[in-house]
Amino acid sequence: MSVRPPEPSFTHDSKTCQAVRAILNIVGDKWSILIVVTLEGGTKRFSEIQHGIKGISQRMLTRTLRELERVGLIDRRVEPTVPPSVYYSLTSQGRTLLDPVKVLAKWALDNTAYIETSKSKFDKKSAARTAAS
């Protein structure tokens, strides 16, 4: 029988919560998660990333890539061609984000039907309340 290690303990003080919120604001948005997953397979050019993520604008992709580079989760490499070729890849720290992201994605897929049903029930109740007002 294996013994599970204790769960990490977190103090729920304002400094800790602020630090966690700041990081989750960067890595927890939908575009960051999709970029990290897209780069799992290796280095990609900007256009490859954009084509792999439906619905992301060029502006949003640029902003998100810059922020992920800023926090050290992706590397940006420019090759001096005409025009310059720009490549993106996960850093070793960025790769550590893959497992948690995959767990979250699996949870989302496993719970899609439940969430859609809950949303539908809520919306019906809300509509009924509004109609009764």
C-alpha cells in the first residue's frame, strides 16, 4: 500500500491569495492554456500556433505570447531571414504546466454534459423568475 504525500498547505492570507491570483491571471486564461498545449509538440512558428488555435486574433496571440515569454514559460527565437522567422517553444518551466493543464482539460471534458445541463436548468429557472416578475 502506498502512502500519499501530504497535500501542500496554503495559508489563505491576502499576500498568498494575491500571488496566486496574479499567476493564474496569466496562465489560467483560455488563450495561454491553448498556447501551452499547442507548443507541447515542440517548436512552432507564429502562424502555426495561430492556425492551431481557432478563434484567436493575431493581436491576442501576440499579447499572450509576449506575456508567456515575459514570465519565462516560453522562449522566442528569431532567425535572421527575410522576412525574419520567429519560433516559439516551451521552456523547461513551461513544460511543468502541461500536466496541470491536461488534468484541467480532462476535467472540463468529463464534466461538459453536467455543466451544460446545469446551465440549462439555471437559465430556465431564471427565465421563469423574470417572467413572474
